[in-house]
Amino acid sequence: MEMSCVGESGFTPHALNGAWTRRSLAVGGGAPLEDSDVIWLQLGDLFADLRTPRRAQGMSRCAAFSGRTCWMAPEIVFHRDLDLDAAAIDDRARLDLKDDLLIERGEVQVGGRPVAYEETWVRPGGPARAGRVLDGKTTGERATSMRLVQVDDIAIVLLDERRQGRGFGAAEFRREGAHWRPVRAVGRPQVPGPPEAWRQASLVSGLIPETSSRAWTSRSWRLREQLGGLGA
């Protein structure tokens, strides 16, 4: 099937631009509930998703992933290229979007069989006013990958150092005035930040994160998406 980033009705992933919070999840026809803090940032064709359970003992687990969205009509496909779960697969779903309310319907594998799910998402801040997506990568066989997805005053940063034997980490940051503060983090290693370390992103050159001693240079970075002014 030919893949396109435009739906049959002209709907594109850009219509999803913004910061989405999951209101509820219903699995297998059960009652909707929410036991995790889930945020999904979408900018253009690129997204980042961070999920942390609210209770230590529960069915949900931490998740962090990012990638590109595309249409394979009549479904949207979330292609993951950075993922805390190394065994995870792409997500496919049907979407019903009305203003800042989104219903996502699809299937998940439970015990080797498909089970229907329905997620309800809300976009409290409305469509994104500004944002950026930055990709960073060191060179060599044991490359390290990093991505920053920022929508207005919220950012998710993902850092994959598994080829270095250091693991995978992700963190959420929120901007308050001129400064960013860390909100939560999952995995290892600890994600460098806050995102004001990327203050010069509009120029890309000179963008060197405070990771470890590996050789990050201006050539390590690529500005993937930009909306409005980048700011700090």
C-alpha cells in the first residue's frame, strides 16, 4: 500500500500540532480510565510521547518513544525510531478529530491476540503556536542519538545510548518565564538539560549538549521541524 502523509479527506498530521494529554484509555470494551500521566507532542510529521504510571503497582508501565507519523489510509501510522522499549512496533489507529478533542481507536496485542482500544486525548493549549524538532547524532558504529521535540512551553528530550552500553533515557521539561525546569524522567542515562542548553538552535551551529565526553559538534545536529520563533 502506498504511504502518504495526507489522508483521504485532506487531513494531515499537521492538524495534530500541539501538546496532547490523554484523558482516558478503554481496552477490550471496558470502562474508560486513566492510571498514567501521558503527554504526546506533535509538530509537523514528528512526535514524541512520554508515559509514567501514577501508581507503583498497576497495569501500566513507563514508556517513551518518538518518530514520524504518516497515513496509510484509512489509518494513521506512528513510526517509532527512538523507543525505550526496544521490542516495540509501529502503532496504527483511526482518528476522530474535532477541534481540541481527539478519539484514537486501534488494536493492541494481548496474549498473542488483538484487543481493541480507545484513547481520548485533549489539547488544552490548542494548536501549537511555536515549536521545533532537533535531531542529534554522533558518528561511528556506536552512535548516540538524541531528539528534542518542543511545543510552546513543553519539551520532551530522548537520548539513546544503548550502542554505548548506557541505555535509553527520556525527560519532560516545562518553561516557566525565561527558564526550563525538569518535570519527570524515565530510563537511564539521565537526559541532559534543561532545553535552554539548545538556546542557539535557530542557528544550529555551536549546538553542543552537556552529555559526556563524546565528540558532539555543530555537524551532529539537524533541525527537522520549526514553527514560529524558536526562542530559548
